[in-house]
Amino acid sequence: MADKLKRFASRLLLLLNLVVVVLFLITCLAPYLNPANWWFVGFSGLLLPWLFFTLIIFIFIWTVVRPRRILISLAAFLIGATNIRVMLGMNKPSTFRMEKEKGNLRVMDWNVRRFTPFYTEKFDPNDTDNLKSIFGEISRYQPDVICLQEFYSTNAEWGSDNIGRFCKDLGYCHAVFARDHGYLNKVWSGTAIFSKYPVIDSLRYTFPDNNSQATESLISADLHIGHDTIRIYTTHLQSFSFRKKDYNDMRKIRDQEDTGLAASKSIFYKMRKAFQKRAVQAEETRSHISNSPYPYILCTDLNDVPNSYAYFTLRGDRKDAFLEKGFGLGKTFASGNSRFLDWLPTLRIDYVFLSDGVHTEQFTQMNRKLSDHRALVVDVSLPKGE
């Protein structure tokens, strides 16, 4: 009887291992299938880290029970090596050197959520306490260039002229700001680039469906550095646009309340539309940056994980600064409205991509919760002029 139970348990374990392998390999297809046509693959891309770690658990189990069956998971890892590689930073952990080496350029990328405090959802242009804290972090790192998403500024007497403050208080007097979304025709938010170097030219591309705060323009700034010119891009692709109600709906689904079905349909629809829009926006962004006459850096709130069509489309043969110098899963997003998303370690959705000739020298992420996104700070070396 004991032998039969052992055989049954072994076969059941093998079946479960094979099921996870099949699901893992399906998720590995996500970067190659456009969600505009294959919308369901966007959901599968979110599962890759969890399936990966489940297969590692199977490896440990088979090491004790039947070592030869380790090959099942190892074969899946071999097939999905490209997907695993973009998910994990495999560099030796190191301390970020605050003093920048001569000749390097320090770039900061940050979705500042209109400077709204982390545990507060409502935007209030009169509340500048969190803005002061963000200014403090910028001053601490002293980047040469800052790329911001969900930046806001106003010329109203009751608000904060943040364009002016970046110049007066921080010394960034060269700026490009896309006024994507307006409030009372006095408060504006959108993507922004601030630089200590002169901006000799700038461009703005507005996505055709840029009709909500879930998307912001692609902008660029050409910077004159020494005898060379480098182009800086930033953009904010379609988000899921979850509000407090959506997070409450997630709780209903988790708790299996009677209204959970209606809630799941609403969340599912929002996610499906976001996957589809991001696919189109990623292709448009790739088309624009590919035509750059200069070496460039792209800072983006992509709103998607590495194992996604949007990520693979934008990254292409560009370098991902986190993969060049980072370590671990590199989570960049947390939520003040959802404990689950705040805890979830797999949401790396902010990126710094580098063109050929631009090299990552060091990389770090800021841990303070001043926004629902972590700031990325990268020191890069630029191509040497002829």
C-alpha cells in the first residue's frame, strides 16, 4: 500500500511539473505576440516570475526524490533563457557611488505622480510637502538630467510653478515640458525633461489616443555636452488606470463576495484595453527613437513587465541599464491603495534604455516611498567624439 501511494504521489508530482512547464513555455511567447491582436498574452506575461520560481521548487524536490527529473525544469529554462534573462539582474550587488566620475552623465528617471504623497490618492496642487521631499532626493543624487512622468506645474497664484522652482531651487534651468493634461487651464501635467546642459532642440510626439491621464507624450531633448550632442527621450505609456474602486473590487474578488464577478469583468476590461494600447504606443515609440541622428537614452514608465510585447519592442537591441548593473527582480512600482501590489516583488515597469555607444557605469533605485514609483539613477559614459 505504501509503495502504491509513493508511485501515485510521484506521478502526480510529475504531472504538476509538466503542467507548470507548459504554462511557463506559453508565457515565454508573450513578448512575440502583439496584444493588439492576441490580447490574452498580456496577462500571461505577468505570470512568468511565479512559474519560474515554481519550477525551481520542483528542482529541489526532484533532487531529493528523483534527480533525473530535474531535466524537465532545466529544459524549460533553456528554452526560456531569453525571458529569464530580462527578468533578473544578475550582477554583483554594489554600493552606488554618490560622487560621479568625471566625464560620465548622471540620469534620473522618476514617475512622481504629480508629487502626490504615497498614501494619498487625491491630487492637491496646494500640498507641496511631498514635492519638497522629492526635491531633497534630487539634490542628494545631483543628476545632470532628470526625466519625469506625471510632472505638474501651474502659473496660478494658489499653486506651485514647478518649472520655475526646478531652475531657482535646484539649478535645472533647461527644460522640455509636454502639457498633456490640464486642470482649469491653469494646472498642467505631463512628461518633462530637466537638464543642467543646454537644450539645443526638442521634439514632442502625442499618441493618437492620448485622451486620458493614463498616457503621456513622447518628448525629446537634444543636449550639447562638450563637443557632442546626445538625445534624451522620455514617455509614459498606457497604464491600467486603477483607482481606489478598482482596488476594492480586487478585494471583492479575493474574498469571493457576490459582486466579485462584476468587479472582475471591469478589471479584466481595463487590463485588456491597456495591453492593446501599449502595444501600439510601444511600436510608435520605437519608430521615433530609431530615427535619432544622435546617441540617445530613453527613460520610460512602460507600465509593463519585462516579459511583455511592449518591453521587447522598445528594448530591441538597446541596453537595459538595470540588466547591465542591477541585481534581483528590480521592482519599481508599489501601490498605496493595495497591500498586495505594495508587497508584490515582480513589478519592474520603469526602464532606462541606452543606444549603441552609451554604456552603463552604475545603477541604483531609490527606496523611499515618495511616489508609487521608485526613482532610477544611472551613470552612463557617452561615445567619444572623433
